[in-house]
Amino acid sequence: MKKIKLIALSLLTVVGMSTLNSCTEDFEELNTNPNTSPFAMPESLLAPALTDLVKRNLDRALRLNNELMQVHVARSDNDEIHRYVVRSAEADYMWNNWYTQITDFKDIYNSAEVLSRTYPAQGYHKAFMGVGLICEVWAFSLLTDMYGDIPYFNANKVKEGILMPGFDKQEAIYSDLFRKLEEANTLLSTTNADFPSELKPLDPLYNGNAANWRKFGNSLYLRLLLRVSGKPDKVVNNEMTAAEKIGQMVDGSPATYPIISTNAESAILRFTGTAPYQSPFQTVRDADWNSAQNLAEFFVNNLNEWGDPRITLWATLREGRYAGIQSGYETGKIPAAQSSYLPALRTNPLLGNILNYPEVQLILAEAALKGYITGSPKTYYETGATNGITLWGLTVPAAYLANEEVKWEESYEFEKKMDLIHLQKYYALFFTDFQQWYEYRRTGHPVLPIGLGVRNNGQMPSRLNYPLYVQSLNRENYLKAVADQGPDDINTKVWWQQ
């Protein structure tokens, strides 16, 4: 009996299907008194779940994304992620934490839905429903883009007795994510949707501004639509392809689908330095922050060639200059130390980026280049490039867009234009969870140099494997997923890559 209980407890806590709260002591004073309600109030769940997820995304961005994508390089032969060697144990951390926070995002929606029916005149309850959906879609998109097919429709249903949920196909997951974003857009258009004044401080992203949440949701919609736009499937209400939906949103019904239109509207959880809104790197010692890795040549050289002022906020000087080291260097040939992350970057408020205005403009640049929408790809590209700098409070150099390595010429071939767009997007996505890697897997841009020590046949990993405990505890469904999707290794492409 004890063994059975332990297995059940493992399923509840580590498969990611539990209904446990992720609230921490930092938010104790912000939480509503649980004795006054039969369920958790939505406003008590939002800040803890949102903040925890951003912090964990940053932690893994530093460890995995930034090394795979040549932002930095570990100066140690014990860490070979920059050589495309990813240990199977890396899979557990984000699977566990993404599913944990999805529970809270679902609870935000469910409790707000009850309140909306109970108090229909109070529009902000519907706004909370929309916020819960947007956050849930965000977290689930991270999960499916990382692993491919995952438990989705029956995930987080331990209360309903589903301990071993099946794995759903990514195509079906994306269709439902789009359905939820449609619903969120409608909910957030409700009259009196802004949070009441006493609840505004409990929203660390937009201070209770429903219009900005709506713009964030629709901008996330564009990100995800573009990600699957290469597929011919009708993934939006079984009526439209992703490319067709992008055209409808941007050209056909822009008033119905408002999107982020300024840097100020960017979805950024801005760290204050005071608990609970503290960067996960705030307590890291300078020596540890600087010695574990150095910035990569690719990352530093582009900024140097462009005369891009962002390098002054991101990198340290080494002997009076900014310099990087080679990614994928050969084993036993550790390069000499060069520039590293600037210590002040650890607590920069902009590090909590989720989705910003420059990214939206670069999404539109690619969509226009591919003919999904009207408008000038060049204009969108240049707006994205310049706002990538001004977002950080810096001034765009006078000749920035005329720089040979930055300027857009209509005569350029398609792939050259794609690389321009995605090179700027690469920097707009600095420390933004795994978005650089996801975009590279989708497009092959920006073009990265391959070092002599790179392994895995020089092939960028396409996903992470499923966690080992999932393979064991949910084995029947795991084996079905592998039979359908392909071998459970880092080289199996997910649906939208195929």
C-alpha cells in the first residue's frame, strides 16, 4: 500500500498534472483570504504564477537557449550544449514547471468564470478569464514547441481521476490554442473589463489594463500563427490556414484584433529588485555570473559591426573592447576569456521579456515578405530594428539603417531578407525563454557558424526528449506518442518543422 501511495504522489507532483498552487511566501500578503471563498480568487493566482514562470524561463534561457543559439559559450569541456550535446535530464525542469503553472492559469479562468456568472455586471471577471486563457496558451505553446506531442486535452485533471493522460498531436493542440486566443480576445473586449483599482497592483504585467492584455493575446496569436504558417492545414476553426488568419487579423479586421503597437505596450514583467519581483539572477555573485561563460563571437560581432549601442548594456569590455569566443570549439581547446554578461544585466527590468513590440514588427515583416499581409516588409523590418534599440532606452545611431550589414535593399533575394529579419529578431528575443531556438528551428535563420567541435552531425537539436519519469510512469501513452511522432531524441522534428 505504501508503494502505491508513493507512485500516486509522484504522479501528482512530478508529471505536471497536479492542482497544487505555486504561490510562494513572497505573495502571502497579496493572496485573498481563502476562508472567504470556496475556490482560489483569480487575482491571488496571477502574479505568483506569472512571475514564477518568467523566472524559470530565464533560468533555462541562460542554461540552454543562450548556449544553443550562440549568445554565450561555456568555457568548460564539462558543458557541451554549445556542441549540441544535450543530456536527457535537461528535459525535466521545464516540463515540471510549465505544467505546474498551467494549473494556476486554468484555475484563474475557472474561478473567474464562476464569478462572471455570479456577478455578470462586473466585466473584469471576464477579463480575468481572458487573462487566464492567454497565460495558459503561452505556457502550453512553450511546452508543445519544446517536446512536440504532449498531454493537453486531459492534462491537469487529477481531480477528475485522470492520472495518466494521453499525448495529443501538436496540430490538434495548436488548433485549440487558437480557439482559446479567439475566446480571450472576445472576453477582453467586454465593457468595464479593466481591473478595479484595488486589484490593479496584483497584475505585474499591465496593472489591470484589459486593452493591453488583449493586445498581448493577439500578438501571441500572431507569433503562433507564424510558427505554423508553413503548414497547409486549416488549423483555425477548421476553416483557415494560419497564413490566411494572419491576413484576416492584420488586413481584414485590425480593429477586432488589436496588437501591441508601441514599446510601452510590450509584455514585459519588469523586475523592481524588491520581493517578489526579483530577477532570478539577482543573488548570483559577480564572479559566478562572469566566469561560467563568455559571450559568443556571433553575438558580439554583429553588434560591433552595426555600432549597436545595446552591447553597452549587455556586455563587459575586455581589454578595452567587446569580443566573444567561438561557439562549438573543439574539446580541450578552451578559448581565452573574453567579454561576458554585464553584471548590471542581472537585475535589468527588461530581462523579464515575454513578447515585445520589436518582435511583433518583425513578425509582420516576415508575413509581408511572404505575402500573407499587405504593407512594406522593409518598413516593418526597420521599425522592428530601431525599436529593438529604443526599447532599452537607447538612441538609434544616425546611420544605423544605412549600415551595410543592416540596410534593406529591395533587390536582395528572399533568403537574404529573411536573414535580415531574423537577425534583428534574434536580438529582440534576447533572454526571451526559448524563442530564439524555436524560430531558428522553424526558419534556419539567422545563419549560425558551426564550430569544429560541434557534435550531433552538426545538426541543431529539434526538441528535448520526454522526461525519464514520464517514460516510466505513463509508459503506455508515452510509447504511443513515440510510435506516432518518432524516436524520443533531440533530432525528431515536431509537426511544424516537418
